[in-house]
Amino acid sequence: MNATDTAATLTPGSPVAVRLVKHPRPDVRYPAVALHDDGNHAVVRAPWAGAASRDFGFVRFETGDLFTEHYWRDRWFSVKEVHAADGALKGWYCDVARPAVVDSPGSLVVEDLDLDLWLSADRSTVLRLDEDEFLASGLDSRDPTAAGQARRALDELEDLARGDAFGPLLQY
């Protein structure tokens, strides 16, 4: 199945196994629950799946944090709205990635391309992240077309974040 095949969809309320392909590092796998899937825009909700806590300097992800994750089959990024255990919005963590693939009704696969963006809850901070990791990944030489798509996706995310356009993008 490829990224434009919309035959498999997620059923709202059903469990979903999310797999983030992090080549050459190990994949990240975690359980989520489907909230929406219109054949292009899939939304799942999952608790923080990492270690007990992880401090990135600009945000700290902790046990109890809840991620509402938006994936598209035609966009080269995903957007994760992050809420603390008490419900307070922390911000949006965005991954530049190949378009999402729902390879079976309960499985969502996304290939992470190392570029990320953070938008703080008060929308005052927009950070482009991991550009050094992206350069070191060798994607430019392995797949120059994908590398170009990744750079355009990061620029698009930054434009959306600075233009306060995340709201309309994330509606479902």
C-alpha cells in the first residue's frame, strides 16, 4: 500500500498501533486510539510513550501528557497537540515525515525524516529543530526528491505556525 491508497482507514474509537520509522535508529511503536479518519486526515490520541519524562529545554514531556496526533496521506508532516495531565496545552510538536500510511485498519506507519518544529502554547515561540540531524542523515544523497519535500514541509509548518493557521488545519 502506498501513501495515496485510501482503502484502509482507522475506525474512530478503535485501537491503533502507531509505528514511527526512525531510520537508521530503532522504530518507535506505541498504542493509540483512533479519533477520526476521512481517508486523508487521520487523528489518533495517545499518552506520552517515552521514558517517565524528557526535557527538551523548550518543553518537558512527562507521564500523563496526552498527544492528539494529526497525520495526512498527502502531506509531508504530522502535528501533535500536546496537553499536560491536568489538561493544560503545552504546544504543538511537528514531525517532518513522509505521508502517513494506514497499512491495515489498526496500523498507522509514518517515516520520520528528522526535521521537527515546535510551537509553544502561547504561540510566541516557533523553533525549527534537528536540522543538523537531517543533514547528517544523508537523505540529500539517498533521495534528493524526498529531501526537497522535507525542506518544503518544514517551511510550510513554520508558515502555518507563524500565521496562526494550525487551528483550521487541525479541525476534523
